[in-house]
Amino acid sequence: MFKPVGKIEKVHDALQVQVDGWTLGTLVIAAGDISKLLKGRAVNVNFVQQRPGREAYIGYAGTAMLSRSGRAVNVKIEARLMTAPLKQVQKVLAGQQLAARLSSPAPVIDADRVQREAIDAGLVRGF
């Protein structure tokens, strides 16, 4: 089960990764790294901060790579893993689609913690 968390768009010849809630600048996969990414190599995802009257600041944000199956692009920023279908990313690069959907896997439920709770935890006990 995946939930949508953003999108990947083509800006000039680079890919812009838009993640819901990201506020430290614009996330970008450099134009020169796109061919490396499509060939299966891990590439950097950088953030770009534009400051009025100053040069843009570019910093490291995470990595992007193909999935094990080769059918998706995985983007890892901090400890957050997100994925976009490779076919959608290729259509974005070819100009056939505006954006590729970026999704994140549902969190894993800690079964041990859930099973430790009493069976009637959270039930209304009075009328």
C-alpha cells in the first residue's frame, strides 16, 4: 500500500522532486545525472536555495536510484523512502506527461507493541 507524497517534474533538462512538507529549498536531480540514473547508478538529489541578492546555495539532500526490479525510481531523502514508476518518469523526460507520481510505502505496524495492549484498550467503558 502506497500513499502519494509528491511528484517529479521536468524543469529545463533536470528533474525537480516535489515532496509534500519539504521547505528547505527545491529538490533537484541534475540534468547530467539523469542518464546515469536510468542506467542503474545511484545519483545525488540536491536541494537548491535561492536567496535574494546572493548566489544560490546547493546542498546534498539524498539519493535516487532504480529499484531492484528496475521498474521504479527510488528517492531517499533523510530516512524517508519514496518511489515513482519508471515509465512515468520516462514519459516526463520525453515531454509526454507533466509529472510522475511520487509515493511512499505505508508504515510498518509494530505487531509486538499492538499485541501488548489489553484486548479492551480504547473501548468506552461507561454509558
